[in-house]
Amino acid sequence: MSVEPGRTPAEMEEDEGDGLPAFTTRGIIQTVAIIIVLIVAIYFFLPKLAGFGDAIGMLGEANPVYVAVAIGFCILSFVTYIALFRAVVGGESFPISWREAYEINMAGFAATLLFSAGGAGGVVLTYWALRQGGMERRDVGTRMVAFIVLHYLFYPLAVVVFGILLRTGVLHGSTTVSLTIIPAAVAGLLMIVFGALALLPSDVERRIVGFAKRHSGVKFLARLATVPAMLADGTRAALRLVANPSRAGLAVVGAVGFWAANIGILWASFKAFGIAIPLGVVVMGFFIGMVANLIPFVPAGVGAVDAGMIGTFVLFGFPEEEVFAAVLIYRLVAFWMPIPPGVVAFFQLRNTVKRWKRDGLPVDRPPKPGLIEEIL
């Protein structure tokens, strides 16, 4: 059996559960209870309090053709996400198969039920899977930073572009400053702040360690020195991938395709109720509403994202009942429908990890052509 350098098979076996989200009975019961309360509040109490009428009853009026289109976009969103993952996290030194990438990402999706804040549960599970596959800690961190940066780069970029196009009247839709320029300005600021990470010097870790050694009161900085270095390396790798689309086409297409497919789900959900929604409005409404996913202590943004999207599209001037029904369809297709296969993938991944330890780790497989090694 292949082993990670410096570690015995027994040590790796003992570490199999390290860092893996704890699916304890108590945790599952608490999570389910919170989700039920949020669902009842957002889908039953909110419509009555807000005077939306029989919004739930409108679900029976949804056009099944467009619901099927929404499901197709949902499948496409996961295909593009997995393609991005394989392009950035995989490569010559970690040649995982499409099936293994599917299991890691679908299991990570299910893990977001444990934590909100942009899918922290999925990040923890992905880290665990890569470590079990034999990847070194520093390499895991750098690749995951590159993956996350590339994945989310097009979020604020789209808000900036479509916010300006709506405000200037190039695209049809609302020109209200609070729904166009303000979100675009905030998104632009975030891009500048996080883009500044790429400007950190390549020897930042050495400098921090040297500073910590010279000043006894800040010894703890030496232990944290790898964090800014890893963030900088990962950010630079992601930006280089964007700057070389001919070399890294799969990664860029995967990143853009994921968001485009999710917006497609929302568009089809509105069309299912005969609502004609301009492109700029559906894009801005999607991204502004998704900000609610960052609210902590709400499992996977359940309720928060729904309310955020409903409120955003109502502000854009669409009828409350139709918006509520369309957003409900979107969440059913984009969030609730993939959860069962995600749970199944979690248990499949556990079996895959056992197989890796028995038959050989991904890091020990024959190298295959990859993108990330050239960038890193």
C-alpha cells in the first residue's frame, strides 16, 4: 500500500476521520430542527404576514417543461463545478477520476447543511478528502485557495458589469442606484481587497518568520506565517489561470459555467410561471440574493437565501406571489433536489478513501497532463 512520505499506514488509518465534519445524531437532529423551523417560517408564515396570497398554491401552475429545463441547468451546474475542481485541484500530482471528483464535491455539497458562511462544511470535507488522498497540507491549502478564488472571482465581476449595464440603460431593467451601482461598488471594492493578496511578496513567509524570531513578543506569528503565503500563492495561481484561458480553458469554463447554470435555473423558474424577466435583472437579483448565504448560524443559508432573493426581486418590481413561487422552485431544484445524492456520495467517498488506502493513493498514480502544476 502506498503511504504519504513520513507516515506509516497505521498513522494514516488513524487519521482517516481527522477534520471530517461530525455527523453525530445530536448534530443531525439539531440541524433538521433548525431547517424545519426556517422552512415553516419562510414558506408558510412569511407569505401570510407579507400578504403574498396563495403563493404556495401557485406551484401547481408551474409549466413542467421549464421545470425540466431548470433541472437540466442544475445538472449542468454540478458538471461545470466538478470540471473546475478537477482542473484546479487535480493535475499531474493528484490525478483523480471524474467519479472521485464527483463524490468529493457532492459530499461537500451535503456537508454545507452543517455550516453556512459560504459552504464551510464543504471546504472542511474537501480538505479531509484531499489529505486522505495523500496530498501535502501546504499543497492542499494552495490548491483550495486557487479553486475558491477562481470560483468566486466571477461573482463580484458579474455584479460590477451587470450593475453598470443596468444603471446606464444598456440592459433593460431597473436603474435604481441601490440595486445597481451600490452593489457594483461593493463588489468592486471586494475584488480590490482580495486581489491585493496577489501583491504579497513571494517570500512573505520567510519575512514573517524572521520578524517573529527577532521579537520575542510575537513568536506566535511564526506559526501563522504559512497562512498569508498560502493565500497569496493560491490567489496568484487563480489569476494566472484566468490570464491564460487557452491553457486553462476547462477551469475558466467551469467557473463561469457554474454561475451561468445557476442563473439559468432561476431564469427557468420564473419562466415556469410565465414571467418575462430581463437578463440583467435575473443576474443582479441572483447575486444580490445569494449574499444572504454568508449569514452565519443558518445551515446552508436555508430561509436566508430564499428571503434575500424574494426581497430583491420584489424591489425590482415583480409581483410578490409570482416571485415567491419562482424562488421556491429555484430552491427546490438548485438546493433541495441535490441533497439526497450528496448524502449518498458522502458514504461512497468513505468507501473510496478506504479503497485508496488499500489499493494505492491518488498521489501515487502515474502522472497525467494537468494545468495547475504549470501555474504553481
